[in-house]
Amino acid sequence: MTFASSAVAGIDPEHPESILVWFDNLIASMQQPGSGLEPWAKILRQQLTDILVTREHGDQQRWLGALKALPLVEGVQCDLESEHLHISSGNGLSDILASQIHTGLEGLIPWRKGPFHVFDTFIDTEWRSDWKWQRVVPHLSKMEGRRVLDVGCGSGYHIWRMLGEGARQVIGVDPSRLFLMQFQAIKFYVEQSKGQVPAHLLPMKMEDVPPKLKAFDTVFSMGVLYHRKSPIEHLEELKGALRPGGEMVLETLVIEGPLGQVLMPEDRYAMMRNVWYIPSPETLLLWCRRVGFRNPRVVDLNQTSLDEQRTTEWMKFNSLNDFLDPNDLTRTAEGYPAPLRAVVIADN
């Protein structure tokens, strides 16, 4: 058994260009004739170089050091259908290995989206992303054999659940470099169990994805729309990424109210600076119809609870409890309605 192997062979924290190898398999798959992703393949390596090498994050070397501390484990088993994305070892785990894994994963704190059960370490993330998945998955077309784009994917929890549902390829985009490192930590152990997997996270925004690819069977956008200054442009981007007959899955903040009602915060909403438009459900459906989606429908409405988003040992900063009015949990700290989230499914 190897006790001191790098999480990704050949990665050197002092040479950020070394991590571009993470994306070789994805770029090769994009270059295949008929993939529909050939235009993106032509520019993707340069995009990644600009983000990860030219504009290297100040914490990147520290994060890569945490990744390199993760040891190889024999007999890895991975359950992508488990709510905790359970990774275990059929051979058991020594105290030394368990400690190394725990320390490496701690080096990637804060963990916001999950949860993950990695051998003896339970990563209790800020968000119970499994609860959101449980609300969404009953309404999806069967994922088997679909190519999926997950916009605003966080650290990739839902990417793994999509793969567990049978997706043939999942590409997530999220600009957080820390989310990329967390994803790679989980992927390291998933691939020890399953070999190469068609799951990828790109540290970029939807605006960086070439327009009108028409290459994806399903496009998810969960928790993104209200961060965009132009929600209509975001919906158009999602539609352009879909093949004819594809499916959009949109999850976003809404407010109670009639057609035409939209909340635009004066400044912050639930302590978030970058919240622009929060529509009523009927207004959201109208937006979807106006950009050309067919049969948009609200399939779930859910008031975010203090059990679903909270401070934990793996995310020790302020969370939802700190963002609400302490005397009235139905209002945000600024006096707006507390977070209500809608899931919309629409056909392209």
C-alpha cells in the first residue's frame, strides 16, 4: 500500500501549469467529431491557462499541498447514489491513512456543498445539497446516457449524483477555484474505485462558455439566476447550450406574488451583495417562455430552513441563521421575505 502518494501524479504546487493535466481527457472528448463541443475545445486550454496559471489564486499552492497530502487507498468502494456520496474501503483503513485523509480534506475548508462521507471522515457541509437533489430528481427526464451541463455546480456534489443516475458525461462550471480543488479531492477517490469517470469541473462562469453550442441534453442552473444582472441573458445562454428537445432545470429564489412582480433589493439580500432580481413564480415562467422555452412549469417550492443551510465544523463562517431577522425568521436581516426557492423544468 502507498502511504504518501500525490492526489494527482505530477502536480507541483509551485508550477500551476502542471494542473492543466486535469482537463486533458475532457478536451480530448470535446475534440471528437460530432461532440458539438469542438468550438469550446479550441479555446478551453487557453481559458484554463488564463484562470489557473496567469491569474493564479493566492491560496492555490496551499490547496494543492492539501491535495498532495491525500494518500492512495486500496480497495476503494464508491456509492454515487448515496445521499452522502459514500466512499469507503473494503480492506479497512489504518489510523495513519484515516488521519492523512482527514487532514488533507480539512486543508480545503470551507466546504459549502455536500455532504460527503470519505472513509472515516464525514464532511458536514454548510448546505444539505442532498435535500435539494431529492426535491429535483423526481421531476427529471431519465438521466441515463445524457450529456449534462451543471452551471454553478459548487464543489460538484450534484455532478456525482447525476453520474450516479446514469449520465454519460457531466461538465460543471463554477468560478470558485476552491470548489475545483474540493472536486478534485473527491474525484481522486472516486477514480480509485471506478477508473476514469466522465465528470469534470471547470473554474469559470457560464458567460465563459461559448454561446449556442446546442450540445447538451440537460442543462442545470441552480442558485445562479439571481446573481446575474440580466436574468434574461442567462436564460438565453442556457437555452443556447441545449440541443433541440433538451431539458432545462432551473432552481432560483422567488417571492410570493402575481405575474409581473419582481423584488430588486436596495443593496443586500440575506447579506448577499450580488443579488439582482427575484421574481414571482409566474413572472419566472414568463421569462422562460419569452426566451423560447416550451412548457416551463414550477415543480417545487421550498422555504430554505435552518437545517438545510447552517454553520458546521466544515464551514465555520456565518450562515442562514445570521442572515435572517432574529425576531422574525420569515424575513431577511434587511426586512425582505426569507429565501423561497422554486424549481422550474422547461423543454427546449
